[in-house]
Amino acid sequence: MILFKNVQIPQAEKWLKSDILIEHGRFEELSPNIDRSIVKKGEVVDAEGGFLLPALIDPHVHVREPGFDHKENWETCSKAALKGGFCTIFDMPNNKVPVVDSITLLEKKKIALKKSYVDFGLYIALTDENIEEIMKEEVQCEICGVKVYLAHTTGGLIVKSENALLNVFRQPKPVLIHTGGVQGLERILYFYEKASIQVPSLPILYICHVSTDEEVKLIKKYKKKFPNIFAEATPHHLFLNKSNYTHYNSVLPHLAQIEDSESLWNGIAEGVLNVIGTDHAPHTLDEKKGKNPPSGFPGLETALPLLFEACLDGRIKPTDLLHLTSITARSLFGIGEGEILKGRRADCVLLKEGNFLIGEDGYVTKCGWSPFNGRKIKYRPVMTITGGTTAYRSGKFYKRDISFLTMHSIKR
Ligand code: DOR
Ligand code: ZN
Ligand code: ZN
């Protein structure tokens, strides 16, 4: 049993003061004055007016293990997730040995089940030749989606075959695209439209890390015709641009102009961009300082404080924040609604106020750095609850049984 005294929870477009009782893994009671004495076994947490949000879901994480364990592994990555307020992550397939078949998939599942501190799902990558493998029952029941790389990035998994790009829409799992820019976006939309003539019920098309105004406009146009198109924004493309961050700035897609970031914020307000994915892509600082630095930023520990501040500043509405970080991803991947309501599974994160600097308490991600290092923030996550039990609190992590999620495998 956990009783939160004096928290603020999202309610419509406002924040509501309440006490919250969690029992048997669920939100049991939400009301202004719950008596402390009912907690016989468990704890009372005085939140001192802090904010309680649904724990976040990240559909776009590069855990790196197996293969690139010197950058990150399942333990460090899932702990970074918990510290950042995430209860669930979905892992990309561009490992050293790419995840393209049931053998590589099951090998990763085995490692993650042993080491992860959060619930997780796994993607398989499309190649020019593996669509039949992806269609197999034994693969379909293990994946939460199919990742398609249309352009260069870590791992070099580029799909060229037109047949593969058309047939991937014959399988039911969400198809996630690394477009490489507007040309790749046009290309995949062409195949999606073509498939729509032959396939009665198209899978979700999820456009990763939208970064330019041009892409936002194109997605806006296509979403009118295809409601199953969803688009992702990353915190780094929202908050960073070519002019305000130049340090270890190699990332794909590249940081764009400030006007592009503005267009992403507008895209969020208009419902063109629907999900925040961190694209947590850790590389060591030595690698980043080298001659040909690999692309990618870590992002799990910094996303929530940044977004929450944007919400308090009025840049995003509270309901949009919840949809972007939890509700939409949960519905896309079939893992329940994730709101703070009586009877719902208690996955939540407590944010407390202070004068904090990003990175002042160190990083949990093995790569140990952040492009947001040193930024002032007013709120930070201090406690993450998953399935009603404390998984992270003030620098300490608690391992519990975790769930392997495949789309629609779990209804909460
Ligand atoms: O910058 C990036 N790094 N973009 C990606 O799409 C992949 C990622 C990685 O895996 O390093
Ligand atoms: Zn990508
Ligand atoms: Zn990525």
C-alpha cells in the first residue's frame, strides 16, 4: 500500500490537488483527504505539492545489448528509464548483430528478461529478404512492431527492395520508419498508399523522429486520408537546433533550424505529431569526441523534466503531455490506457520542485553524458511506481518481475 499525500494530478486542462491511495497494484482511491492511519503496511509519501503523472512509455530506445554493451546494456538502460519516469521501453533492432529473425530476437529477449528493470517490447528490422520470416507466427507473437530503415544510421540496415516495402504492410504489427528525411518520407507514403489498394486493413505507420517543417506539412496532409499514420517527435529536435547546440551534435536526423523546432511544437498542438520517443541512442563520450563520431544522443533521463517544464510554461497542454508520453503509445502497442484513475494499474511518476541542473546528480545511462547537461530545470522525477510497487526512488532501484510486451499480448 502506498499513500501519496498532497499531490497534483492532471485533470482536463488543469492540475488537481489530491491524495492517492495505491493498493493491490492499482489506484484505489483518489480524494482530497485520505486518512494516514489506514496505511498499516506500506508507506505514506508526503509529496509536498509535487506532481504525479502516468509513468511514461518510450516506443523508441536503443538499448544496445547485445553487441554494443560498452555503450549501454539492459540494466543501465532500464535504470535510466526508471530514473526518467518511464515504466516501459520498446527496443530498436539495430544491434551489432541486427535483429532480423527469430534467433536474434529470442536471444535478445532472453537477455532482457534477465536484466531489465522495466517492462519492454522488441522490434524486428525489415531487410530486403526477411518479410516471410517476419510473417511467421513465432516471430509475430514476439514483436511489438517492425522497424524499417530507409536511410543510413547506426547499423547500416537499409531496405531497398520495393517488394519488401510493399509487403511489410501486409503484416499486422506497427511499422516504424527511419525515413532519413523528406524523400524517404515521400517514398514510404507512396508504398503505404499503394498497399492501401490491396490490403483491407493497413497496420499503423509510425514515422520516427520528425525533424523538419516540410515533413510536418506532408504528414498533416496524409493523416487526413490515413488515420493510422502516427508521428513522433524527439525531445532533442524540440529543444535543440543547429544554433543552440553545437557540442557533440552528430545525430540523425540532424538538428534543424529553430523554425523547424517551432513547426514541431505547432505540429504537437495540431495533433500532427502524436508521440514523444526519446530515440535514446547512447554512444560513449570518447566515440563522440572522435574523428567520425557516431550519431545519437541519450535521452531517457532528461525527457520528462524538459517536457514538464514546457507544459508548465504553457507550450504544451497537460492533456497533450499525457497523450504524447503515455496514452497514445499505450493504445498503439495495446498495453492499456495508463491514466491516473480509480481501478487502473498504478504506473506513475512523482515530480518534485527544486532548483536543479541536469546532470548534477550524475547519469545512470552507461554512456554518462547528455546534450542537455547543465540546463536549469524546476522539476525532476524522484519516484517511479510500476504495477503499484516502487521501482525507483531518490537514486535507488528496486527490481521486480517485469513483463515482456508484444502488441496486444497484455491488456491492463
Ligand atoms: O542518431 C541516431 N542514432 N539516429 C538513429 O536513427 C539511430 C541512432 C543509433 O542507433 O545510434
Ligand atoms: Zn532513426
Ligand atoms: Zn533511433
